Amino acid sequence: MLEDWLAEIRAAPSLEALEAIRVRLLGKKGELTQRLKGLGKLPPEARREEGRRLNEAKRALEAAIESRAGELKEEALARRLAAEAQDVTLPGLPFPAGNLHVLTQVLGELVGIFERMGYRAVLGPEAEEEFYNFDALNIPPHHPARDMHDTFWLKPAEGFEARFPRPLLLRTHTSPIQVRYMSTHTPPFKIVAPGKVFRHEATDATHEAMFHQLEGLVVGERITLADLKGALLAMARALYGPQARVNFRPSYFPFVEPGVEFEVWWENPRTGRGQWLELGGAGMVHPEVFRAVDELREEKGLAPLYRGMTGFAFGLGVERIAMLRYQVPDIRAFFQNRLAFLNQFREEV
């Protein structure tokens, strides 16, 4: 009888059928349970032997039921996995490839032009100290650039005042990097400093509160305006072709003397005619800037090096170059994050 029951358990096709067998054999009214209950009617010797045999049968049935239940659960899991399987070798959903922003492309091109001429690209903080942004660059307190309407002033968070004893602002130009670099480096050197700058002014088609500049600085002995013009001419020809020319017009900037605005002869693709295009400001580094740098070096325990040195500096707006190159009529389009606009400037891979 036990072998028949075990065979029936091993042949159970499902967990439901197996449970029905368990109830029929081992439930409260099951066949084996009833036999165990009838042991009391037997003589003592027969009861002992029959009880041993029935208990062994019960343990064998319980072990067989547990084993078969495990097999049926594994089979059910295998069928479910097979039914829900996914072919992971199939191609997934395509994601659009990213691309550098058009201003990042133009800025990278400008930095690359000067790196090929031996310049080193350096960066500086966007939250700048008043000393570096104004004082060390020969911009006195009464200068209009310090007006609250032109500059974003910052207040350190509570608890950080001791770390920032000097007034802070969002830098209005990349020129503070000149002073920071000279205060820790020995001339001669050539650097360019790309980055964002900030002005508190009303935005329109040609003005934004945030824009990008590229600053250049060369310091050494016997540097002249001719060296400056040669560097800018090389940049102009790299941007606009071998026919490009550079012109200087006298101008005033507090941190250079003499100061000039430089313009490039540019072939306008809309008209097919050439025209002078103003790109930025430049000039010879002002002696007051060198003096401020030497004083700063002495404060840091470094030897003053810049008395008698010469150098030139220049700065230009990246957005202006991009607007003219791609005929973008409104500077605000660069910062509105419209993919239909930005996708026009995808780089070729």
C-alpha cells in the first residue's frame, strides 16, 4: 500500500493535485490518520509493531510530498521564466546622441587656435573678489563698473564670512585671471583664459546678463603692440581665412596703456562684401597692474618680478563671433535650450 501511495505522489501533475493527495492520506480524516487512530484497539504487542510501521509510512509520505512539491515549484518557475523571457540581444530603443553647445564649440576653437601658438589655457573662479576684479586692475572705487546696476555683488552665507573677508561679486570680465596667474608664475609666459562673465544689465538682442569671454595675456621682455597685432592677426586668419586683416582704433581700458579696440576685415556671407568687424579690446598691460601684482607677490612671500616687464592683453566676446558666423540675430537664443535651434550646430562625427 505504501508503494502505491508513493507512486501516486511522484505522479502528481500539480501542486493542487499533490495537496489533494496529502489531505486524502494525512488529513484529519485521511487513510493513514484513521489507521493511526485505530491503534488503540489492537493488543499491546501488535499495537507497537503496527505503530512503528505506520509512523515510518507517515514520515516517508511527508518526505515524498515535500520533495514532489519542490519539483513542481521549480517546474512552474521554469515555465514562467520561459514565458516571460526577453531576448536581450535585440537592439534597444535608440537614444539621441549628445553634442557640444555651439558656444562651447566656438570657445574650444578659439582656445585651440591660441594653444597652437604656444599659449596655455587657464581658468579662474566665477565668484571673484573685488580686489582681483577691480582694484588690482587699476579700476578705482569711483569707476562706473562698480555701480550696483552693472555688477552682481555676493554675500557669503552665514558662517562663511571669515573665509571671504574681501567683498565678493560675480566677475564682470575674465581679466582677474591675469592678476591671479601673474601672482604665482614667473614670466615669460603666454596664456588664454576662457569663461563666463556676468553683468547686471537689461537683456536684448545683443546683450545678456551672462556671456562668455576669452582673455589673452602675454608677459615678457620687450613685448610691443606689434606682437599683439601679430597674435590677433593669426587668430583672425584662422577664423576667417588668409584674407583677414586686423585694425587698431585707440580706446580706453583702465588696465592697459595704450588701449585699443581691434577689428577684423570680414567677408559678410549675406552681402558678399567685406566689412570691418569689431571683436574686442586690447592693449599693453598697464604699469599699475604690474605694480599691484608685485605687491600681491610680496604679501605672499614671493619675490617681485614685474617691475620693468612688458606685456599685452586682449579680450573678446565669444557670442559675438558665433552670432556673426552663424547669422544668429538674437544672443538670447543661445541660452533658451531650444533643441530645434541647437541641433543646427551639431558637429560632424
